[in-house]
Amino acid sequence: MLTPLTTINETSNGYLYVASKDDRYLTSAIVSCETLKEYYPQAHVTLVTEPDFFDPSLMDIFDDVILGPSNNKRLKLWGLANSPYERTLYIDADCVIRHPDIAIVHDLLGDADIMLTRIRPYAGAFVYFPGGKLEDHCGVILFNNKEHTKTFMQKWWELWLLQESGEWKWDTTQYPDKDLRPWDQWSYWWLMNKTDSAIRREYFPEPDARWNFVNTYKSNECKPEDIVIYHHTINLRRE
């Protein structure tokens, strides 16, 4: 059940972070939100997290906190399905904001239902497989709250749960299990390419990397001064 800690205007545009499984994602989401507010103090930002991570001090950082299911590494999919905004920019917790254009991002969506950046094969953990190719990077996602979009997000979450549990079976000669099962991009790809649930997708304007510049990208993808969202990596090793 959607559990908001404050009441917000559900017709507004906003920004969404998700933190689960490891409290270092929560720490990183806090830092990212602070960088967002530096460039856009009026931004309305929601955090989706699990009940064990909630602390009242989070309400001093985020405008809203929504408590979702516990202990799932892809809680972000539940968060997408339960966003309270008319237009939402989801940002992975391991990102920082570097440019004031973050304030105008919602205007880019236009008539599309969802907007993403392209995966760079040279920087992707797994991209090509016999039955297709993972093309869309799901670390930064701009989307609307139309009914079919919300339905897509809910199906994505539900399919991920079946994927994670092993209940979802597929043709492993075309879609290698060990390579695809760990990734939420796989269930996204399936819904977009193999079902009637697909929604209208567009990519961020070129250079699209400025909206999700992963730390392993080549420098010629985007001028450093133009990067809006810089995507680093959280070190999850415990000392």
C-alpha cells in the first residue's frame, strides 16, 4: 500500500529517489537530493524507502517519504508504479546533479510516456543476446502518470518479482538466464518488445549522455560543463 508521510499536490511535477537493501543507497540518495536542491531549490523531491530505513530527519531533506516493501533490491520499480507526480524524473541514488537544466527536465517529455538515455555497449555489463539487445538505460527515467504508463510500471514491478523468484521462465537459448535474470532492464525490455503493454518511448535530446553520464563513459560523449546528471558507482564492499 502507498504510505506517504506527507500530503503533496498529485498534479505537480517532481523528482523521485529510491533507497533499499543497503543503507549506503540511502546516504547516496540524500547527497544526490542535496545537489539537486542546490541547483533547483524549488524542486519537489520524494524518497521511496523501506520502513526500517525511515528516520524523521529525512523529512528535513525530502519533501515527501513513501514507505514501500522491505528488502528488495529493485524497490525502484515499486516506486515508479507509486509515484505521486504528474511527471516524474526518477534518478538512481548513485547520481549527483551538476547543472541548472535539471529544473526544466519535465518539459522535455512532450507526448512521450517515458524518456531515457541509451545504453553504451562499451560501458554496459551485458547488452547483446541472441534474441535482442538491451538498449535503454534505466538509471534515469522521465515518465508521465497516464493510466497506461502507471499500468506498465506496475506490470514491470510484478514481472520483476517473478523474475527474481525464478517463477518466470523463458527460452534461455534466445535469452540467457544467467546474464539476464539479475537485471531489471530485462523485464522492462520484455514488456516493451514482447507484450501489448508497451508505452511510447523517446530518448533524451542529444547528447543524451548529459542527462545520465555514467562514470565509465568516454569523455567525447558530452562536454563536462554540460553534464546535468553524473552517475557514479557506490562501493558496496564492507571493510
